Amino acid sequence: RNTSPLTHKNWKDNRKLCVPERAQSIPSRVLHLRQLPVDISEQEVLALAHPFGRVTKLITLKTKNQAFLEMASEEAAVTMVNYYTSATPTVRNQPIYIQYSNHRELKTDNLANQRAQAALQAISAAAMHTGSMASGGEGRSLVPGQGPVLRIIVENLFYPVTLEVLQQIFSKYGTVLKIITFTRNNQFQALLQYSEAVHAQHAKASLDGQNIYNSCCTLRIDFSKLTMLNVKYNNDKSRDFTRGDLPTGELEPTAAFDGATCCALGAAGVQLEPRGQTSLSYSVTQLLSYSAADQSDSLVGLFPPQSVTPHCLFILFGVYGDVQRVKILFNKKENALVQMTDATQAQLAMSHLNGQRLYGNVIRVTLSKHPVVQLPRVSAGQEEQSLTRDFSGSALHRFKKPGSKNFNNIFPPSATLHLSNIPSSVSEDALKDLFSSSGFNVKAFKFFQKDRKMALMQLASVEEAIEALITLHDHLLDHNQHLRVSFSKSTI
């Protein structure tokens, strides 16, 4: 075993050591990192190690895409290697490989590594300033506020994300103990508890900003203020993986957690809908059948029947998928069935539209027990016939073209609308007048600088923007050019 110190200079003189070192399994405070990105910074290298303990020295070999770290204790180095053996770290989607070095210590008095040492000193000083603590000064350190519970938001939710999907993804970085899922601000969110804070840190470092599926379902991850989750029921919304004996009890939303967790959830920003609000009720169905046992019954609500037509629902739900059929119930005109192309689109429409307001009432959207919307009998009266529409051949479907850009621009309802397909002959004032004359309060407007065929328009509220989209999407502007309206994630 070579126990000589490793310096930047003698690494060049002893390059043959690298081959046996890759097979080296004898613990050492010095760790060898391989296959680093070409442009990796010293801070990024140190970030891989700091959750496990204090780093005392660093040598970077950027021309070789390698680095050497010296930990303050062998225990910290062992913990780091053991963790990364089961959960390969990545930097900018590139896997990094870490093993013990043959060397017992690093010598960093060479001028070539002054920058690395300066970065190390700066990070150490920052850690002391923020009060980060290590066990006995040598053990695993944790940044304050970075506990074992993560708060996860899934943006651009084109495909459904379930509790099981989250468990599968996040368990690669450590033992997942509990998960709670919920919807807030029309976004799918979750709280996930690991067995150790270090697992949460590395899951966040590796997964924040990544897509679950290609070009969609983007993960936004932060640390929760909660230190633990208390789950009372194991079902599709909440799960305690340490308690297989918990009942499935499908009760009120708060029943999944105990009182303390509910209070903490409230502090963390989870808002539960107040009771007593009048609500619309739309059931979304799809061509893929669901068994009755898996479905929720529609909630009964009220809206002015004359305000909502099958075409209105076709335009609104069509923002999130291609609507095939719409049926407003003859005897319960405050309820409707909307048939999407598939289950994914139905889930997407439900996640974005449930809880929104339309014509002064709250929309309730649930999955229907019906696999398809049946067309009315030939003998049905004219009114009943008019309440059901087949849109399967509509030219207004947004997602009929595979690979369409529309797949990448699916956002929750917002007060800012994205306008496109604007003819060059149509001015800003003309567009403002169009919306104002239709009863909408225009707050701001802006053409895209590089493409005047598109613009952003901000209205007074999300509810007003929803109604404006329903009213003016596909409005004829000029020479057979129709306005295209969707929700934007931007603001003006």
C-alpha cells in the first residue's frame, strides 16, 4: 500500500497508481473522483462531499476530469463512499465515480491548486457563518433547514404522476419512509420523508429541475420546514412505508394526517378548500375504462345552465387534451361528462381545472365511472340532442400532431394569456379592443419581440382569463386567420 502524500506534481510522476487505485477498497480519508464534467467547478466537487463531513483538502485535475478530496475523518469518507456506491451521483446529468485513494493524505502547497484551496476555504467559512455543525467536528454535517423532508412540485404535468412513481424515483437516493401528495394552486405537489437528511440533500441535488418524462413533468424540489410526516392512512394519496397495517380510510383530505401534521402543512403553505362554496361538477372520462371501485362520484354543484355549453367545455378542457365528446346531463344541467382521448389527458385536465372558478362558481372535476360518453338516442328531443356534442373530428384539437410544440406549453390557468397566429394587419389596440368589447379588463399587453405573431395579454383575474379563452379562442381576425389562445406561465 502506497502511503505517501499525493501532490499535484507527484500525481504526474505516479500515474500508474491510477489503475490499481480503481480497484482499491481499503478505506482512506482521501477519495478519488473520476469522470467529472470538463467545466465542473471546485464548488460543485465540494458540494458532493459536504453533506458527509468536513473536507480538509482538495486537488482538481481538470485535464484528466478527476479530483482528490481529503475528508476530516475516515468515518466521513466511508459514509460517503458507501452512500454513492448505491446512489451514483450526477453533475449535469453525468455520472461521477468515487472510490478510496491509495494515499493517506494530500499535499496542497503547490501553486497549481491555490484556486481549489481558496474555494474550499470560502465554503468552509460560509458553513461556519451559517452555523452548520458536524458531530464532534469530524462527522457528517448538515446545512441548517435541510432536513429529511422534501417538498416536491411537478410542473408541466402532461402525464399523471402517482405516489408510486415518486417512490420509485426518489428511493434511488435513500430509504423513503413516507409520502403525502396533494394539489395546491392547481399544481401536483408532494411531501416526501427520507430516513436520513443526507438522502434528501442528494435527491434534491440530483433531481431538482429534472423531467420525469421526456420534456414534461418537471421536478421542483425544496426542503420542507417539517422534520417528519405523520400519516394515518395508506392509499393513493398518502403512504407510510414503515406501517403496512394502516387502513386505507378514504375520508376528508385532512384525515390522512394527524392534527400536528395538518398544522405544519398549513404553515408550509398547504391550503384546504373552505366548505360551503357552490361548485360546478364536471366528470372527466376517457377511452380507457376504470372500474367503479377506483372512481370518485361527481360532486353536485350549480352554475347558470345558459352560461355553459358543450362547446364551452370543449374549448376549456381542450387546453389539456383533445376532447372527443361532451355531454351536459339533461336532468342535472349543472353536471357534465367530458371524454378525453386517453386517461393521461383526463388526469391532466383534472389536475389543472379542479378548483378553478368559472362564471362565479368553483369547478369540481373528478374521474367518471363511465368509460365513454354515449350519444343520445335518435328519438331524444331537440334539447337533449343539443346537450351532447361529438368533437372527434374537430379541427381545433391542439394535440393531434405528434411532437407538436403544444405538448411543451401546457400550463395551469393564469391571468396572463398567450395569443398566437396574429396577422400582421392586426394592431395592439385592435386586440385590446377585441377583449375589452367582450367584457374583459385588459391590464397589460406585449407583443413578442422576435415574433409579432405572438403576444401576452394580462387580464384582471384567472377567472376572467378562463372565460376570455373560452370566448375568443379561434376568433376570426383577418383573411381566414383565427386567434389561438392558451394560458401562459409568464407575467407582463
